[in-house]
Amino acid sequence: MPVIHLRATPRPGVADAINGVRTAVAAVIGEDPAGTWCTFAPLDIAEPQIVYLDPWMLSRDATVDGAVLSAACEAAAAGLGAPVEDVWGTLSHVEPGRVFAGGGLIVSEERTR
């Protein structure tokens, strides 16, 4: 289950950006968008429009990981109406046995309770 933390200067389109990011990431990894969580936190700056994304997920492979990061950043830019050049993203890999989510410890693609 990927988790994407989206931070940007407040503007209309936040809900569209969140849904777009979830849908884009799910399409890349072949999962249901409901399995991708996305949070939003406003940045307290006025200019320029800046968007930060911090996706966290188990590594699939370098190609898929890069595609996830690109898709998330492009979807956030589109949803917020920001130039893609103003988007910064860093993908963080979570390690099995080091994340608790969905009621249990994630040890692989599955959880234990």
C-alpha cells in the first residue's frame, strides 16, 4: 500500500490532485486506487507555487519505482494546475518489518496481525 504525502501552497484543486495521484500510482502498480493513501498539508508560502511529494512504498524495482514517482508528480501538477517544473518528489522505500499499517506489521506485500 503506497502512501503519498503531498504538500503544496493552498489552491483550488486539492481534492482533484489527491484523487489524480492515487489513480496514477495505482495504475502504475496495477492495484485499486483505494489501496493508495494520499495526504495533503498546506505550505505557508505565497510564491511561487511549489509542490512536494513524498511517496512511501515497498520497492518493486527501479523501473516501476521511477514510474510511480513520475506519475505521482505529474498527476499532482495537473490536479493543482501547477507547472510540472515546480514539483519536487522523493520516493522512500519502506522495509518489510518496519511499517505498521492496516492493523498489522507489513512483512511483504501482505500484513501480519
